[in-house]
Amino acid sequence: MRFVSTPLVLTSLIALGATVSGCTAGTARPRATPHIAATPTGWAGSVTAEDRSRLDALPATWARARAAVPVRLKAKLDGEGPLVQPGAALDLPALPPGPYYCRLVRLGGAHGLDTYKPDFCTVDGTTHALSFTKQSGTSLPGGWLFPDTDKRQVFLGTFRPAHADSAPPYSVNPAQDVAGVVERVAPFRWRLVLTRAGKGALLDIYELVPVTPVVRGAVPAVPG
């Protein structure tokens, strides 16, 4: 199923992860150009049956994924705090637009628990729709963020191959489709939990932390 157009359809394609201005000295971020066809109208009318089932199964997937972490890695898992606790979602889940560090924590799979260095992600959009894209790294999900409950947003998107400049719209190629939920788990700390994980794992969790901006002309606070 494609996204349904509305009278509010954008007059041009929204580029997920448009170039982000430098927010820390000497830090450069790559462009990301996944293709999105039109402004979405709601996740329930756009989600495929397969992804609906995966979203409904998330509580069971969480349980299986945590159980798959070996005892010797339990302390490392606990060290991630609310990021890896299924019931940690707080109110006000919406991701503010801007650049983020996105760090992957992978549960299940060959090692039971894997963590990776942060990459860059961007949240962008208009008053009618928000988009999310992972700009760097080898796994590059990008798509729309939909309001859902007071504790989560729903993500529907596609995986963009690292060598490609764009990805097909959601629901065109089931092999590239991905769904997930965004939840706020602490001040300035969100997570994106994907229903499809890589490398034979059970759950991919992206920790999302805003990149601290440097605002020209602003005077930083100095501790007393």
C-alpha cells in the first residue's frame, strides 16, 4: 500500500535528512537522499499487514530478545538502563526536528548483545509530517514518523542500500520495508525500536540523542 495523498500533499518531495549545518566544531555530516512519494495521512492506513503483525508482536519480541542475552552479558545489558527496558516509555514521545547521534544496540543473534559506535540521523519535515533518516553507516532506515499514543510514535519506512542515493516508497518492495516505534526513555534520550533486525538478531534498538547545537551569537552558560 502506498501513502495516500491529501490536499496537504507537499508540492515537492521531502528529502529525508537534508544537509544539517555543523553543530559541533569540526563535525561534518553526510547527505542522505531517500525518496518519499507524498505526505502520509496516518500509519494505520499505510502499514502493510506484515508490519502490522510485527508491531503487534513487539512485546513478545522484546521478551525473546532479552532472554537471548547470555548471562555473562547481563551486566552490560543492565548498563544500558531504560534504553533496553520494554516498559520504560515516557509521555511526550515525539522527536523534535534536528540532528541526532543514533547508536545501535542489537539483541539476539550470534553474540546475544552487540553495540556499535554512533552514526548520524536526522528528523525533518513540516507541520503536517515528520520524517526520519539514518544518514551514515551501513544500515540506513528512512521513512515517516506518525503520531500514535501518548507514549509512542510509529515509524514506517524502508532500508536504503549504502550504495544507493534513494530508496523506494514504503510498501513497494516488502524486502526493504521496515516498521518500528519511537519512545522517549529519559530526558534528551529516545529510542527507535525496529521490528526487523540485522545479522540474524531479534531486535534492533537505536538510541537517539540530540546533537548539541552551537548557536551563533548565543552566550553559553558558565557554571558558577
